[in-house]
Amino acid sequence: MGFDKASDRTPAWQSASREHLWMPYCQMQTAPLPTPVARTEGVFLILSDRRRLIDGLASWWSACHGYNHPHIVESMTRQLHCMPHVMMGGIQHQPAATLATRLAAILPGDLNHVFFSDSGSVAVEVAMKMAIQFHRNLGDRQRTRFVSFAHAYHGDTTGAMSLCDPQRSMHAHFGDALLQQHSLPIPDSPERLEQFDEFLTRHGEQIAAVFIEPLVQGAGGMRFHSADVLTEIDRSCRKHGVLWVADELATGFGRTGTMFAVEQAGVVPDIICLGKALSGGAIGLAATVARDGVYQAFLSDDPSKALMHGPTFMGNPLACAAANASLDLFETEPRLEQVSQIESQLVTALEPCRNLSNVVDVRCKGAIGVVQVDRLHQLDQLRQHFVDAGVWVRPFGDCIYLTPSLTITADELTQLTEAFVTVTTQWSSNAS
Ligand SMILES: *Cc1c(COP(=O)(O)O)cnc(C)c1O
């Protein structure tokens, strides 16, 4: 059995593939057929039946300049004809070298050493290995465990899954099959901060690193915390000789109002993970970037002190060309100003949702707008109502949220939020 129903709008390729294309986070037996998309353009998804949806998600935070941005398309096209891919073992090429240099220049502090991979989860795995081996190379073999926080999401591979919230995450199912890490409440109050610091005092000697999604926790519930939390984590980790890793897969590249979320706290993590919008959302690319002190621990006459990792498609030239073009756009177009305009528009536009009976909270940060409800029921119907209203919004957990392209115009955003508020309001009144 595949998806539960087709309609006359279903294109032939989709009917023919019903049992072959296994979809993510999807109960294949009961889910309705996915929305067939034929093309993208700016902030629009254009469906097989020619309907145009304003994309409220920018393909999971990634399409920061909208889709098919001509500058990115042109750079990728040029690169495609020149060299789509070459292995990185023993070989270097200009797109990766230039991108590493440019990332080091825009990242805070001495985050200077860039290790590329092909997806965010792998960037997190690399950060875990980097942190463990950092301590080993310095002669400390005790530090093999990690601390992460309640509601954390750090990816779908097994190492990354072990860093997700052990009870509440989509990976809770795998709990007993995973490495056991430590999950603590995020230190956003004096008591919790004391608890965090005390934990490191007692168990710090086993901890290689603390992982946090700075300012905004994404897939684990779209929760925000203040920049002070990062300042305190930084201070406590330094005190206990523990590294800390900023997972900026979702928050990086302007999403929270600054190029990187950690900038708002003025602190520099030991390692930062980047992906999603790194390539402008055009193609898979991720990076794990280390500070000087971390990198130096890998330098030795001893070959076994090298970082033993190397994905086949590491530093893919096509992806690096897209990322270099994306950085050009951040330099030449006013993305961060656009983010602050999006934020003020979202704050005003989503406010009416606060009065709905089953809404728990409405919050916005940068180009992120979240309506948290007490319970999401009839999720499939709700998603369909958004499509019928001409927008692409995909609620999950207890959140209905927007993370549009940073290039969305005021008019497009108005259309998006009007549809968002209308559908959410109708859904809410049917529920109560
Ligand atoms: C998306 C995401 C990941 C995983 O990245 P993939 O490219 O999907 O593997 C990890 N951490 C955070 C915070 C993310 O948002």
C-alpha cells in the first residue's frame, strides 16, 4: 500500500511511483499524496497543475535568496561545464578554497578552519568526532560524551540523533539503540544555569563538548532563548575545559537578524556547524568550522592525530560555486535589512493569532514566525487548507511556523501571512 488517495490532479509520474518513492517523516500507508511541484521561481512553488504557492518555509530554511536566483544559477552553470565534481583526497580546487577563505573571513573570531561535508547531520557528526579527538590528541581519553538541551534537534544520523531531546524528539523511538548523552534544561534562568554549571563541575571530565542551536531551537519545537544563555554557556564551558559547538545549520546566514546567531551574544564557539542556506539552498553542502586552538591540536608529526573523515562528495565544486555566489549576494544585497523588515511585518501580522483559543504562544525572531498551539490535530487537513489558500506551510509538533526566503517582498509576505492567519483561525474555531 502506498499513499491513500489520488485525484484527477495527480500527474502520471506520481501515480506510477506511489510505492517506490519513500518519503521523509511520513506514514506511507495513511498520508495523502504529497504536493507535486513542477518548478520554482522566486518565492513560489509552481505545482504540476500550474497553481502557484508562496513558499512559507524556503525549503526548510535553506532558499535564503529565493529559488533560481540568476546569480546562483549562472555560477553553478559555469561550474557545471567546467568541473561538476572531483574528489578532495589529495586534490584541491578553487571553489572550495575560496569558499573556505571567505567563510573564515565572515565568521566571528578565529573560526578559521573549514571542513566540508554534504549534509548538516554529517557536519554535526564531524563536530562530534573533532571534539572527541581534540581531547585525545591532548592526552585526555575520558571525554567521550556530550551535553545537549531539552528540545534540541541536531540531525537524523545516529550520532546526531543521540544529541536530540531523548524524550520529545522524533528520534525518541531509538533511545535505547543510541549512544547515551546528557540532556539538560537550557540554562535560561539562574537556577538552570546553576544546574548546568554544577553538572559540568561533577561530570565535566567525561564531556567532550556541549551542543546548542544558538538563539532558536528549530525542529525540536521552534523555541527561542536570549543571547545571555550563550554568554553563560561560553563562560561555564571555558571554566570546565569543555568545548562548545554552535549548531547554526538553521540559524546561520541571516535568519535570526545577524549573519550568525552567536554574533548577538558576542561569543565565539569552539566549533560551528553550517549548512542549509550555506549554498543559498540550491544544493546540499555543509561545513564544520573550528577555531585555531581546536585545529592546532590536530597538528603533529604523528599521522594518527589527523582528522580521519572524508565524505566522497566533500567540498563538491558545484555546491561550493553555489555557496560562493550566495556569499556574493549577502555582500551586494541588503539581506540583513530585509530580515529586520520581515521581522517587524511578522510581529504585526501574526499578532491576531494570539487571541485564538488553542494558541499557546506567538513569537517572532528575525525571519522566523511561530504560532505554538496546545495540540495539532488533523494535521493532513490543515496542511491541505494552506495549499488551497495558495501558500506552502507545513505545521509539525505543536507549531505552525513561517521561515520564508529573506528576499520575500512586503506584498508577498502580506499574502502569505493573510493566508496563514485565515487558515489558522478557521482551523482553531473548528477545533473548539
Ligand atoms: C537541518 C538541521 C540539521 C541536519 O541537517 P541535514 O542537512 O538535514 O542533515 C541539524 N541541526 C539543525 C539545527 C538543523 O536545523
